[in-house]
Amino acid sequence: MAFSTIAILSPGNMGGAVGACLKKSGYDVLTCLAGRSDFTRRKAEEAGFRDVPDMVALVREADLILSILDPAKADEIAEAVAAAMKETGEESIFADCNATSPATAERLNAIIEGAGGRFVDVGIIGGAPTRRENYPQFCTSGPHASLLDELHDRGVRIERIGPDIGQGSAIKICNGAYNKGAFALYTSVMLAAEHYGCTEFLRERLPGSQAGTAEKLDGAILRLPSLSGRYIGEMEQVAETFAAIGLTPQIHQGAADLFRLLNASPLASERREEIDPDRTVADVLQDLAKILPVRP
């Protein structure tokens, strides 16, 4: 099947960048901006998205719908698309590309299939694409995974993981559990050190025992507050996934709690492109320490 029109919900940092690449590859890329923020509208305009008035219009026009958004909103979007499918009679192809648990992917599959559509489970590994060298991997799974093969090398790299719904999600969940779990652990350690006034002493010694790792995690701390709101839902999905197979969910429930704390800081309101390039890790830790419930 050849696609001509692809819908992306929604054109944030990842969705906007993927959409821009698909647009350059010759696809008509559309979205529905009703009720969206000025930031999202600007991203859509910069990427060349075509706006349609509502979900019914989007479902009627799109050959493929990619859901790329905050995982906490994945169910809401799938329900809205399914309702529009029932109203129009369209048998849409819907790919959930969010950091959702395998159990959530199975639930979304039931929602879409129940409305007559076809569902593809996708786990995204990598950042927003800017050039061919850094296209993210779309790890696809499920009985309809092959439908996304034509997108390969057109802003994303397609890799089929397996035949089952949940396998694509599991790849993303496990990758996020490791990376963002490490970010949360490191930030918690540094905030504890900041509280007790020993941050500088600790930071001088970490490179010796954590060569290369500390520098990478320092870079994460600089932008973590601006991303924390999105990471809460992802860590909750990780905790759900781990609990379902008998692993403790508490590690990533704790990570979600840390991201809730960061999301309450003034730094959380910044967009990634608004972050002060001269701000240091020490500056961030000092600002974040001010919102700890217990003060020194």
C-alpha cells in the first residue's frame, strides 16, 4: 500500500520533526490543531503541516495516522480517532508511537480494531530527526507492522521487531527505563548532595569511578526540568510493565516522583530551545534544591 497523506498527532518536538521529514519525502502531512497551544501551532507551521478542523476530517483524509505525543494522552487520542472512524466508516491504519506499556498497546489495539481499523505498535528509539544520519528507529510489531515499511529512510528507520502487539512498546519501555531511570537516579543523588552541601566534593570524585557516565548525565540535568512533565507518564508505564511480569515497580515509581518534583520547579516551564546555554549544572541543582520539601 502506498500512502499519500499521513496524519501526525501531534506536531511537538518529535512529531513535528518526523512530519517535516515526511513532508520533504513527498507526503501530504496533516494534523488537527483544534485546542492546541501556540507552540504546537508554530511547530506545525514550520514543518509544513496542513491543519484540518476536526478528527472526523483527519480520519477521512489520512491514509496513515501516527500518534506521537505524551504517553498519558495515548488513550484519549486513540478513543477520539476510533470515534471518528465509527462516524465515517473509515478503516484507518493507526500507529501508536508512544512510550506506553505492552498492556496499554494491547488496550489501544482493541480500541482501534473495535472501530474497524488496523493497529501498529511502534517504539521510537532515538531523538527527533534533523538529517539522515540521526533518523530515529521505529521498532514496529503486530500483524500489520509491515504497513509502515514504506516509511523506511524517509525520516525514520523501520525495524520490524516481531508479530505480537506489545513487542514494539516493550523495546521503548525498556530503553526508557534504563536511560531515564539513570537520569532520575543521578539527579536524586545530586540533589541529596546539594542539600547536605557536598555537591562539589562528590562531583570531583565521580569521574574517577564513573568515567564518561557523569558527563553524559550532567548534560541530562541541564534539560531535565523542561522534559520532566512528559517523563512522568513514561515512568508510570515502565512501572506498570515491570509489575506485570513480577519485577518491582518501585524503582520507576520513584523516578516518576522525582520527575513530578522537577516539573514543579520554575525551570519546568521552559521549552528546550529556551534553556539558557550559559546555565551550569551547579545553577540547576541550586534552583532545584529550593523546591525540596525539606530545607537544610
